[in-house]
Amino acid sequence: MSDTRELSDLVGRLSRAGVVDVLVDPAHRAAYASDASLYRVVPQAVVRPRSDDEVAATLEVCRALGVPITARGAGTSVAGNAIGRGVVLDFSRHMNRVLDVDAGSRTARVQAGTVHATLQAAARPLSLRFGPDPSTHTRCTIGGMIGNNSCGSRTLGYGRTSDNVVGLDALTIDGERLSTGRDDKGRPTTDGGKSVTDSLQEIVRANLAVARTEFATFSRQVSGYAVEHLLPERGFDLTGLLVGSEGTLAVVTEATVRLVADPAHRLLVVLGYPDFGSAGDAVPTILGFSPTACEGIDSRIVDVVRTRRGPDAVPDLPAGRSWLFVEIAGDDLGEARERAQRLAAEAGAADTMIVEDTGQAAPLWRIREDGAGLAGRAPSGLPAHAGWEDAAVPPAKIGDYLRDFDALVDTHGLSAMPYGHLGDGCVHVRLDFPLDKPGGPGKFRAFLEDAADLVVRYGGSLSGEHGDGRARSELLPRMYSPAAMDLFRSVKQAFDPEHLLNPGVLVDPDPVDADIRVAAARPVRTKLALAYHGDGGDFNQAVHRCTGVGKCRADTTVLGGVMCPSFLATRAEKDSTRGRARVLQEMLDGDLAPDWRAPAVHDALDLCLSCKGCASDCPTGIDMAAYKAEVLHQSYRRRLRPRSHYSLGWLPRWSRLAARLPRLANRLTSAPGLRKVALFMAGVDARRSIPAFADRTFRRWFRTTTQQRPATGKPVLLFIDSFTDHFAPQIAKDAVEVLTAAGYAPEITTRSACCGLTWISTGQLDAARRILSSTVEQLRDAAERGVPIVGLEPSCTGVLRSDLLELVDTDAARAVSKATVTVAELLARTPGWTPPSLADVRVVAQPHCHHHAVMGWSADAKLLKQAGATVTRLGGCCGLAGNFGVERGHYEVSVQVAEQQLLPALAGAQDGDVFLADGFSCRTQAADLADVQGKHLVQVLADALRRAGGSGDGTQG
């Protein structure tokens, strides 16, 4: 079904069957064309079902029309298990609830689209949890874990997903409802689906020898169907068969899962070894101490973390080039401590460290959790890809396997950064396959075939937890006998005779080198290679940085960070960082969005706030704000632009004009009739306020003040941005007071200087580069003299630190970038300076998104702590984000973003609390939506200095 008429028939039938949420627009189809794998398969439609009945109705319509169906959770599959050519059923949007948590039976009943972290949050008040914990636990769904039989770091302690599922509710392609579970004696039960179960029993009786000898040979044998669960001695456990069947047999809608109690104490033993193979050799010894986790990383990943996030991002590690993170847990701290000490002594490590504090252990575990994203660049510096991602061998053989695997990688001329669950014999890896080069897919196939043969020689499994998908299904005959493969086909036939459920996976698979997304990528050089110098100036390579790990779908209200506020507001895949990257990939290499001006491209980017949260929070280094600026630049060059590009994009220019007659400007923009016209002409939502221009700009005040009282002290150059100068000059005045008290002599440029941010965010990059080049000329003398350049507005400071280097490639620009600091950063390095006391001050802090993403907020946090303030730090975005929240068409989403963290925090604040917001946007949003006036950090410090009489604390020692 490919033409418009047949698609219309599909949509019409779904609608008449009561299926409400059906998406067929190019942006959504492009967003769902890939998961976290290498593959691109464009669906005809996306259905986001609201109930079991809608799932059943969708199956009935698709069966009648012969349309394939693929079930999908968060789309974090690295093997291509969650994409398909027909209808994609996305359970994560609506069928995502925890239905019940039973403390007595230690079980929970959840819908298939329930996020793992949501289940954990529901079980936590009862001191329970779901045992398996994959690294994607912040966004992966329980249905997806069931599909792939996911495991995670603590499988040694809690087992695989299949060990933790009590029962399932599922639908076959024929509409039969299956309900599996266990009776009072723990024996497997099945209700419904008699025709399927009768067929399966006949199939198993005819294949007992194969089922008993080729499966369950070790714990991580996940490849193929788990037919061992159908053996008579296992009680014909249909639940065990369906877990790990990758949606090819039935569609799971609900699950009852087992919960466990966390031990009272967790100790982390970090063991250092000279190489990864040596670390693997120690695994059999370590398993003798009954750890709950045994994870391996080596210097290849650690070096990436240090390079990307700075030297402080990695805590001190024991000596070595490879490390095992071993968790020892128990309710008796003394026993756990003694076991950890014996393990450290007997593990044959070059160096050891025992960490008892969970806060100290967290950044170490975070390196492991972000492994898939961090490994997106191979040691060669080239993009690294999934495909051979999670093979496993018996743990006793893991050391030798790792050495042979490294040799195989070298033989094929590749490089990699392996890591993974070494205690289970499971190794994760991404490799720099030359997929974009001539013959690349063939080289990819050749490596996969050799790697499969290597694993089989070690008695291993092609997949250890992520399923076979499109990446490995074709290789299964290398692992299993012809009889076992015939058994798989018979099982598939019993459930799905027309092969409509997730076709191309497991049985009658698609070739491993078909539909490779990256192989279609062509180099795209742009005039302004904004934010992707690291990708050789290739915009296509930059957008293909997105490996699809989906961290942008995680709930930052629970986990912190910024990425991705628009997805949390709409819960639409196209509004996630990953979804946007997929649409941009489609624009460059596909056919749904043929050029820069394609409606699908602008639909996907429309709700991007350009918050830059992804620039810091995405483990693969996506910077969607930069990509959006590039798209807008390419789309509107030499063309008429939207009104807001001229009004908000040129705001610094209009502000300078208004500064000549500020009172007249304020009267004109506040008069009811004129205000409405002005907002319409500017492309601004009528519900937004227009900030009042200051009667006197800071620059005018400063020139007068310095003439009357020349400053003394160490020189610093205040970068006076347009927002501060024209709308909030008191902030700059307070900055002068604070810096003077700290022993500095603030200066400003002789002429107005602009960072060009509003031009950048509206894609006017030629103008932005001219503006920034002029600004560099004004700042270069101070920078070259070693004078700090102090920014006050975080977004403008961020431009000087980051975007400047991506637009102006000169030594002077690099000097300016290096010299630019925030107030907190400058004060932190000021010898002898101590902050004024804030011991009686309660602060609700909203770090600006660009502050978080570019500079980081740690200096501010340390300063406030040193001053004695009580701080509640908010994550996420305020929702205004520069011009985004004021533009027509964005108001509702802007408010929804504010409702995630900002507005609840302000509503719950106590009388006297200080709302700390350095960003002009954040203060404006709070004033507009909550009538709360925010303060800049320098205002809080200046207030404290004045309370102290300007002496004592706050002065230079």
C-alpha cells in the first residue's frame, strides 16, 4: 500500500473503527522511520492507541488490508526492532500508566507503554522496585523491555526481564486475547488463544530434542525465540516465550511484573586492570562473591568523557586502563563491607577503590549509563554505529573473547570502545563502519558475519539483551541448527501465518545490510558550518550524530537537566531532539522532506525552543538550536521572513532607537489599541506583555558615574548586552557595586556591542557573523591584555563562549571566548574574596538554559552555598526561551513547559523567598505567568552588601 488512495482507505477504516490518534503527516512518519539502530524504514502511519480496544481495532483493520504492524515503546532499540513499513503502534503516548502496585504480592500491573522510571517511582514508596535496570531506564518502556528481554547492569542480582514477568495480556493478529500468568502454586497458566496454544503444543512435541539442547545454555542467550519455556517440564510457560519475541508473535498491551526490595546497603568496588581482556579474566573470581552488578569500561570511554565534559567529569579512578565496577549489596553493612574488602583483595586488580557513599558512586555509574551515547564516536574520531551491539558469551570465557574481538576489529580496519555487563559475559560496542563510503554496507556485512562466527565459537549468543532485530536476525542460522530455525518458523506460523507482525525480524528476516540509514547520507557543506566543526563542517554528519538513544525523552522533572522541554510538553516524538534529528536526516537523505523549506522540516523544528539543553545533556552531542538556526538561515536567505524575525530578531536595533525617546516608546506600546497592533505587527502573541524600556540606559548612567568617580582596582570589562542595557539597567549597576567591592574596576566598551543572539536564533547568520565580528574588534584589546570579560545575560555570555567560535574563526575571537566569564566564575577565582552572608536567604533558582548548557551552573551553586543561602534549584526550561515563547503559535506550549517545574515551584514558594533568575527570559516568564519578580545573582549579592553596610564580608581580603 503506497499510493494516496490506499493510505486514505487505511486511515478511513481506522477512524470508523474508533481509532482516534492516527498520524500520517511527513514529520511524524520521518520521526518514526528509525529507532536507535542504523536502519530507516518509513511507516505508512503511526497509531497511538488509547486502549486495548483500539489496539484490537487496529489489528483487525490491518489484517483485513494486509498491512504490517510493529509495536513500539520508546524506540530505544539498537537492533531495528521497533520500525516497520506498515502501521507503527506507539504505546508510550497514552497506554503508559501503572495500573496497580500490590505490596503484599510484590507485583505491579502496568500498561505496555509505561516508562521504567515511572514504575520505579510508583513502587518506591513501598520500598520496592522492578529489578532489571537497563541504561535507558529513564525513558524505555516495560513493553519494550518485554519485547527484547532487556537486562541491565544488575542482572546478576535480579535476573532478566523474563525472570521478572509474572503474566501478560496480549492480542494475536487474529484478534484473540491471550492472558498468561501463574496459579497459586506458581505454575504457568494461559487463558484464551486455544487455537494458538494447541498448535504450539504439537510443535514442541515434535521438537523436544532441539528445544532441550540448543537453548538456555547460559543466562544471556537471548537470540531467537525462547522455546525452552514451552517444554513440558517448564509447564508450557507462554509468558516466557512471548518475552523476547520482539513483537513478532503477539502485541502485548499489559503486564504483571514482579517487584523486589532493595538491599539496605550498596557498596561499589572499582577495580583497575591494564587492559580490557585482563578485566574479563577476573570475572569468574568476582562472581564467587555474589555481586549484584559487574560492569566493565576502559580508558577509551573515560577519555571521551574527560574530553567532552571536562577533567572534573570523571572522579578519581584506580590505576589502570580498564575498570570493573562491582556492586556488593546487602542488608548487613558489616557483611557487605567484609565481602567487598575480600573481593578487592582477591580480584587480581592492579589497584582498587571501595566507595560506600552513593553520591560519590553516582558519577561513576553515570559514565556507564551514558555509554551508548558516549561511544557514538570511535577512537578514530569517526562516527561509531550500532549493529554489533550486545553479543554475549559465557562469563568464564569473557577475557579471551574480548582479546579475540579486539583482534577481529583490527583485522577489519575498525576501531571501537567496548563496555558492558562483563559479569554476564555481555559486551556492548559501536564501531566506525565506513557506511557512507563506497562498499561500506558490504564491509559492515563482512564484519557481522565474522563476529557472529567468533561468538558461536565461544558458545555465545548474537544478542545478549537487545534482541536480534534487523541487525542480527539474518545471522541466526550461524548460531542455530537448521532444525532450530525450522522450529522458529513453525512458532511464527502458529501465531502469525501472514507474517504481519514486525515482518523482517527473526523469521524470514530482511538482510542485515538493507535499509541502512547512514549509508544513504551524502556530505552537505553549508556556508556557515554552525556548531559542527567537529563533524568536518558536514551538516549531514552532524545530524547523524543522533544515535537514537532517546535521552531527550526522559522526564527532567525527576532527573534534572534541560533536554527536551517541548517533548515533555507535547509528548510527540517529532517534538523530541531525536525526532527532529530524524526529520533533518530525512530532509538530507530521504524523500518525505525534500529540501530546507519542506513543511515537515519546519513542523518538526517549530516547537524547538533553541534552549541548547541537548548541547550539554545529549550524550551524542546534538545541538538542535544550532541546526535550527542553520535551517532557518538556508530557508529564508534572500527571501521574505516571518514578521517576528524582523521584530524580535532585530530587537537590539529597535531597542537602540527606542532609547532615544523611551517614555514615548513605552506610551505607544502600552496604549491598548496601539499595543494590540504592535504585537500583531511584531508576530507576538497578544497575551504577552511588552517590557518597558528604561528611562535611562546603563551605558548613559555608567559614562556619567565614571566621569564623577573614576574607579580603582583590577580592570574587568562588563559586556553590556541589549536586554540589560535597555530593560534592566539596575542589574548592571548592581554588578558594578559587587565587582567594585571585590576589588575590581569595571569598564565598558566605548560603543554598544551585541552578541547577535537574536539574529542567530532567527537564522540570520550572515548578519550575526557581521555583528559578532564587529563585537570581537571591540573586545579583543581587553582579551589580549588578559582583562576578564564579564557577561551578565546568560544567553549572550553563552554566545561569546560558544557560538562565537562557530561563526567567527579568528584568533581574536578565540581570545574573546577564552576571556569571557560569568560573575560567579570571576568571583570564584578572585583571591581573598568571600561572599556576603546569605544565611537568612531562601533562594528558588532557575538557571538559564544556555547557562546550564554552555557555562554550567556549578560556580553559582558553590557561591550560594559558600554564602550560606538555602537553595532550591529548578531543572528544565522556563518556557520562554528568548523569542520562542512570545511568538504567535507558541504560547500554549510555552506555558506547558513552565508548568513542568517553574510555575509549581513559584506557587509553592514561601513568603520572602527570592526567585533567582539571571536570564531576562526567565524573569519575564515568571512575571507574565505568576506575577513574580525575579532577581539576578548580582542583585542578591548587592542587597546583601548593602545590608552589611558595604564592609566586612564581600570585600577583598
